[in-house]
Amino acid sequence: MADPFAIGDVMIPNRIIQAPLAGIANRAFRRQSRRHGAGATVSEMVSAHALVRDNPQSIAMATPAEDESPVGIQIFGAEPQVMANAAAIVADAGADWIDVNMGCPVGKVCRTGAGSALLDDPVRAAELVAAMVAAVDIPVTVKMRRGMTPATSRPTETARVLADAGAAAICFHPRAAAEEYAGSADHTITAAVVEAVDVPVIASGDVRTPEEAATVMESTGCAAIAVGRAALGNPWVFGAMVRGEAVPRMSLADTAVELRGYVGELIALQGARRANKDLRKFYPWYLAGHGFPDERMRLMQTADTADEALDVLEEWVGQPTAA
Ligand SMILES: Cc1cc2nc3c(=O)[nH]c(=O)nc-3n(C[C@H](O)[C@H](O)[C@H](O)COP(=O)(O)O)c2cc1C
């Protein structure tokens, strides 16, 4: 996992990528993932429509920090021209590559023809990729599920059409949109996609440990692994996978130190008020398995500021029995 590979002409120093995560993979989260060893990161999905309308919040979401290369910025939309214009904006903002969302199962997105709905319309999906490729000099990649439903899925055909349209890599999650996150990811489908296309395939879905990463890579022949949910509250997973070592069991005290660092970065990015709200979902992720009392978790999640929430945690860590 520690050797490089390329997406188009972008070199990725290792084969463990932080997966795109809406509402999570902002600059602070991406920086943390890189610090812990991810070879590259991908942003949360950004609306192409909002980008072309010059929406300041979306422009900020699509603008990488100067020190975070290599990074992919993911956009979603359904119209080739809008996606091409948005791609040009993202390229100017400093992305190393642009990823197209063809996996989002959420109704609000699919009803506009974007996200996984594009998988039911491969001709349009290919037009969209070709228009983007023509508009920018950086690689355009696609993040896709196997299809909208298991019955209508044609993942190998779709991936081939997208690669022929110019996609420089495919990140593949083998569940159908209708399956959301049910069951387990069937990476025999990923293996068929790897076989079907000449571009690198990044496997996504249910990879939680270095052993699982190695198994998926060997069984599919994929170029890299994308890690999503396993990294929530557990950034150490990236380095462990790159090195092929067991994921370290962090002490509560070390976890609290990591969390404080992350809180600081998120406040710097979002401001104290928004960060405090955003962090409420992170606390259980970080503290799961540490025997952290429920009533203290409630205090953290209802605190007026993130600093107050951290005080609740650190007071507990300071108790002789806690760490
Ligand atoms: C909270 C959450 C947000 C997600 N947001 C995105 C997104 O914005 N774009 C995308 O392509 N996939 C998104 N995904 C899918 C993940 O990138 C990944 O493919 C999926 O979670 C399976 O991988 P995992 O088992 O490693 O989490 C999201 C998943 C989760 C759980």
C-alpha cells in the first residue's frame, strides 16, 4: 500500500485514499486524513449549479488549501455544460483533479438527474464527463455505485463508457443506490469493473482494517482503496493501512488530544458557532469503545461551545480511572 500510483498525471504517494464524505470531508478533515497518512483526499460533494452561480460558500468548499495537494474536489450535477463550467472553476481554484459524483442515493439529488441517477443514463453520464474533460487540463474521475437498483445495474458497461469518455480513474462502491448501506459491499463486482477498464479503479466500501484493504486489493486488482466510515473518529486507520500494521488502539487521553487538534482546525475553518454544531456528530465517533459515560456525551453534545464540550471530556480523562 505504500507505493505510489497515478491518476492521469497526478502522482499519489500511496494507495490509501480518504473517500468523499458529504458534510464531513472539508479542509480540516482532509488535512487530518493527510497528516495521518492518506495518500490523497477527496472533498465533500459540491453543487455544480451553486459553483456557476458563484455561491461563496460553495466556492470556499471547492477551494483546496495551499498545502493539501494531492486533492480531488468532487462536484455533482446533471447538465454537461454546467458541469464543464463548474469543472473550470474548480480547476482554477487549485484542485489536482475533479471527481464527478455518480453515487449519491439521496432523492433530492437524484430527482435532478445527478448523483446515482446518472447511472441509469450512461449516454448522458458520458456526455457530461466528455464535456468536463474538454473544459479542463486536470484529470476528471468518477465516483460511482454499481447502479440505481441491483436489477438495473450494468456496472462494467457503465464504467467502460465513462472511461471511454475520458474518465482518468473510477472510484467504485459496489452497492446499488437503492441498497444505500445495506448488507456488505460485494467486491467481486469491483473485480469485474477492474477487468473492464484500462484506467485505475479505486475500491470503496466496507474496508475497515489493513487486512481488509489487502484482501480487497488482492482479490480485485484495484489500484487503491478509498476509506470512508472507518476513518470517522479514527484517523489512525490511514497510516495503519499504508504500513500494513494493526490499527492502533489509542488511549482515551491520546484520543482527546487528537480531538482537540481537530476542533481547533474546524473552528478556524468554520467559526466557533458552526463548528460547535458540526462537532456533535464527531464526539460519539471518537469516543466509541472508551467507556465514556452517556450523560457526559449528552453534556458534550449540548454544550454552548466546543471548548466547553472538550472541558467535559478532559475533566473525565483527568480522573484516575478514566484513561
Ligand atoms: C456520511 C457519508 C457521506 C458521504 N458523502 C459522499 C459524497 O459526498 N460523495 C460520494 O461520492 N460518496 C459519499 N459517500 C460514500 C463514501 O464515499 C463511500 O463510498 C461509502 O461510505 C462506502 O465506503 P465506506 O464503507 O469506507 O464508508 C458518503 C458516505 C457517508 C457515510
